Amino acid sequence: MKKKIIILGGGESGVGTAILAKQKGYEVFVSDFGGIKGNYKDVLINFEIEWEEGGHTFERMLNATVVMKSPGIPDAAPIVKQLIVQEIPVVSEIEFASKYADAKIVAITGSNGKTTTTMLTGFILEQAGLDAGIAGNIGDSFAKMVALDPKELYTLEISSFQLDGVIDFAPHIAVLTNITPDHLDRYDYDFDKYIASKFRIAMNQTADDYLIYDADDPVITAWLEEHPVQSRLLPFSLSKKLPQGAYIEDNTINLTIDNKQFTMKTQQLALKGQHNTKNAMAAATVSNLLNIRKATIRESLEGFQGVEHRLEQVLKIGNVQYINDSKATNVNATFYALDSMSAPTVWIVGGVDKGNDYRDLYPLINEKVKAIICLGVDNKKLLEHFGNMVEIIVETPAMTEAVKVAYKIAEKGDNVLLSPACASFDLFDNYEDRGRQFKNAVRNL
């Protein structure tokens, strides 16, 4: 009997899974509660895949072998609850695609730093000439790449939502950059549930696999003490000297794996800031495990240009630097951004609050921020937290206005920083849309 897959969500991961499932002989049906974008509809039509939008036909799902749920759909969605009651397995795209990927997998997760670490690792592997691809939470979906452009090695950025739907997924190398409160609205405002979700990246690993993690992160180290994993641990740290893994001493990265060693001066790194030093240590550890030449690793870390929407220097106008950090969708990411500011800063913040605790930012705001521009539909929480901390705090309803106000406030030598600490969905399609609108508004000043 032909296997049948139902795919919930007609976006990147849904359509990628549909292509792979069709290729593997499944009967495929894509169902989207909202609308499917025209470019994705074209792909579904081209591959002769059935789809519906504007609601789910539950009867069509009852005889499914498996259901793939797109990461944007919460487990609390009525359709998902109904499927679980019917005991129909609900998995993520990562889980489904990994069954058909005859390849070595490097999987990277974390509250912050995962995109930079993924792109940096992928860049090193590309420079080394390996048959490697980058997929997952960035770029093409993993499933689409497995179907249409298979590789011997994948570097995957994986979100907690994607990890929630894994059952057997077991990467050879897993990286956990850090864990700070994020997406708590999806985890019943229970931080432990979110931590457990992140650690699913290592749950199926064996003693032949590796977990690379931040040994300075108290959340990660405490969880590992209580919940040991099977894989071999390779920590990295800015403050502790480690016998195995990577640490900093005399402004030098020191990496030891068994009897192999790698060193590099931190000032040679293209990406600046302590958080980027950690990202570099994680990427270098992965690269050493994959036996890439030391010279290639060094040259790649010296030449990598960074990720769009992450502390991206846009333009300098009237000696004021405009910086796009739209990818900072949580407090911890914004903490790193403000911490890296070396000039008085006009800070643009706001969006959909995900249960944020802004108190960690207080010392940095007192030290670095001269004015705050709130850019969200509901700015009440921001005004309550920061209203008394700066002389100027303004609300604006649109990006163009926020940038114009920043232009008026900023003086020679200042920074204007978009680092929202929030999700973007109240005013924008996503953080990329928000970042591009910021850049366009700056260019139009």
C-alpha cells in the first residue's frame, strides 16, 4: 500500500518536504490554514502535488502514514491536537529529511549565534572544497536539498521548533551555542521546556558523536550535569582553561581535540565581539573534527564577512553609523549588540514581545543609550521598563518614521542601532523584511 504524507504548512519546509516525499514514492497532500505564496504554489503545481489553503480538511488526514508539521505551527494548534489523539505520527521536516540523507550531518542550535556559526562553518567547509551544503532554518529547506541537490555533508541551522518534531534524528556533530529565554510563548512560559527542546539535538547521539557547547553558559552546564548525554563533549570557553575543546588565553584561541591542536590570535578574526569569538571557536572545533587543514580554517575565519541583519553596518551619514541588527529577536541578542557599541547609541526596539525580561539590559542602557525609539504595535512594556532611563523615548508606527526620528536625534559620532529584542510579525513579514526596510529607509535619508 502506498505511504501517505500530509504536510501542514505550504512554506519553505512544507514545500521542500513535499518534493522529497513525492520523489520517495509517497502520496502527498499539502494543507495550509492560511494562504500559500504564489512561488510555492508554482512549485507544487510543477511537481504535480495536491494542496489546499484557507483551512484543513481533517478527513483527508485520517489515513496518513505520517504528518509533517511546519515549524511555525504550534503543538497547541487544534489540528495538531486532533492528529495526536488519532495517534498519527507528527514529525518535523528535519526528522523526515534526515531519513533520506545519506550524509554526515553537523547540526547547530542555540538561542543566539546559530546563524552566524552555521554560515561560518559552511564557509570553512566550502573553502576546504568539500561537497557540503547549508540548509535548515536558513536558505533552502533541508528536505529540498536532499531531494534536488544532495551533498555528502550538511551544516544545518535548527530551531527549537524543528527539534520538537524529531524522533530518530542524530547528527554526527551537534553544536549548542547558548540557551537564554526565548520563544517562551510556545513553551507555556516554562524555561525548562525550552531547554529540553534544545537538548533534543543530542538525544539520539552515541559515543561516536560529538556535542560542542558553551561551557560559560550556566544553563547548558547545569542541564548536562542533571541529564548526561551519550556523545563526546567538546566545550568552548572565554574564561576557563579546558583540557579538551577550545579556550582563550593571551588573546589566543587554543583548541585541543585528543592530541590535535589549533591556535589563532583573536585579533585575526574577521568578526569582532566576544560572542563572535565563541561562534568562531565552535566553527573551528567542527572543522577540526572534519580534518580540515589548519591553514584553511585560519584563512576562512580571517575572511568571513558576516551575516545580513546581524550587526550589519549599513551606512555612515553625517558621521553617524547606522547598524542593522534586525536578527536580534530576543533580549540576549540585543544584549550582545548594545554591549558591542562603543559610541552613544540611538536604539530602535520593539515588536512582538515573547515573554521578554528586559532587566538584563538596564546597565547597558544606562551606559550606552542616549535615546530609544519604540517600533511596535504595542509598546506599553517597553515604555514601562525604559521610560525613566533615557531623556528621549518616542513611539513610531513605521520603519521610515523611526529612521527619520533617529536621524534628527543622532549627533556626529553616534550610532543608530536597530536591535529589536522582539519578533517582527506585528509590522513586518519577518526579521529580514524588517532589516531591509531599515536599510532602505537609511538609504533614502
